[in-house]
Amino acid sequence: MTDVAVVGFAQAPNVRSTQGTTNGVEMLVPIFQEVFAETGLSKHDIGFWCSGSSDYLAGRAFSFIAAVDAIGAVPPINESHVEMDAAWALYEAWVKIRTGEVDTALVYGFGKSSAGNLRRTLALQLDPYSAAPLWPDSVSIAGLQARMGLDAGDYTARDMAEVAARSRAGAADNPRAQLSGAVEPEELLGAPYVAEPLRAHDCAPISDGAAVIVLAAGDRAREIAERPAWITGIQHLVESGSLGARDLRRSASTEAAGRALDLSGVEVAELHAPFTHQEILLRRALGLPEEVVVNPSGGALCANPMFSAGLARIGEAAERVRRGRAERALAHATSGPALQQNLVCVMEGRD
């Protein structure tokens, strides 16, 4: 089993809406060029391509096939796809490299969230018998989860506002962030509710965007990058699709994923938390000490392109390692309603 590292990362500007098509080609072509320029690779050097997106978000069948136009028809490629956040495409590519089938892989994800009504569209991922026919929107479901935690005393509305304020302050240094800037928690607490107890700052913005990561094995990684971000552990688990069958005040799958990995020495954590209370919940699930810096990029609360925001968390955490700002970093991605499925990835730098 060979070691695998992140050797390249790029993401498109995260914006409220784009004029591009839902197949992501217009967003993907520039960031493919960016990551190839960074790594010195070309598409001829990539052994495996894997993407993450959603046909129901794109509003067309096999939208991921249309996205392959961003790669080009020549040379023929070895390609796969997951119908979820591209963080899980990265997991597939990691397995492909670990088993020795290829020594390089390019993973990408894209989503045009501005197409249609996102909050209602996400109801399609719910249990098709008891939940989806009621069309509960994604923010309302998160509101139910937040209310359970507030009523139990797990956190307060001010705790949630402090998460939002810190995220926006961190995003000031991220040119790809959609929201950024200094704001005081008291100012946020005066805003009206969107879905009580959630206010606008508690919810990730609707974002169009895309992200790409290049993985490489062993010596190949050392040839490509001066300081690769080595993946020392990765785990993902899923919980019941029935909201009533799990404890929404905790994230059991995140807890189990964290226990399966060595989280000692983690300095930075990029948590895919589309709602403020979920960052608090995830931090506790992973047992992260107070000194761990959480979401220095601003996280999903400042830019949340569907099906690439989780991959971007891995890329942002890897960049901290690759630039020498951290020795060990953790990244997390989620999929499904109320933190149903969760992936945790740990990376480190090596001299």
C-alpha cells in the first residue's frame, strides 16, 4: 500500500450565481488549467479522473458526462463519478492509488446551486416514503436540529453567532470566499429569523462553484510538489436516512470516523458545516481541543457550492500543510440532511 498525498488544489470563485451551464464546464476549465500550471502536469499525466456532482441539482441526466467536455476527448481517460460531494470522489481516487492501479489522480466537484430552488431540491435526498413527500426544505430541517441542541443547553444563540463572526473574519484572507468581513455577534443576533431558530448568518449562502484536487503516490508526489500533504488516514460512515431514527444532537458517524483515526497533533481543522450549530456539534464529535484553529478559510458558512464544498475543505486543509502553516490538519465533509453522512481526512507534512 503506497502513501498518497495532495499535491495540487484550485477552486473557482464562489459566487451567488453564474451565467454558465449546469454541467460545470465553464467553471472547471479555468481551474484545471490553474492546477496543471501549479503542478507542472498535463491531462496526459493523470492516471484516474473522478468527479462529484448531482444530476438532480443540474436538472439533467448524466450531467457528469457533459462535464467531461472540460477534460477533452484526447487522450482517452480512466474516469469515474459519485453522485454526492466530491470528497467521496477523492476517497475513491485514494483507494485507486493505494491499490497500485495508478500513481496520479485528479478529483473535481461542481455545483450550480442557483439553478432552481435549492432548499426544495434538497428535499429529494430525504426518505422517499415518510419525509420527502412532505417537502421539508433543508434549512427547516437544520432548524429542527438546532432547536433540539438549544433546548438541551448544548449551545446558545450567541455561541452560534460567534461561529459566524469568526468564519467571516477568517474569510477576509480567502479571495475565493463569497462572504467575508468583520462583524460583531451582537449585530448578528439582531437579525430576523429565516427558519427559527436560524438567522441568515447561521446558514451557508447559496453558491455556485467548483474545486479540483490532484493526488499522487509516493515518489511521484515528491516529484510534483515540494511539500506534499500526506493523507495519513481517511474514514467515512453513514447514518440512518430517517431523521427520527438518530440523535440529531450528535453526529455518531463523525464520532466513529474520528475514533478510527489518529487525530493527535492536529493544528487546523476545516469542517464542512453549512450551519453554525453544526460546526459546534462537529467540533465536539471530533473532540478537538480549543487550540485547534477551525475553518480559517471561512468554511461553508462563507461559500457553500453544492457537491464541491466538502472537497474544498480537504483542499484548504491540505494547503495549510503544503504552505508550512501547519504540520497536521484535519478535513471533514458531509452529505445528506442534518449531517447524515460524514467523512474525515487527516493530512501531515513530512521533512
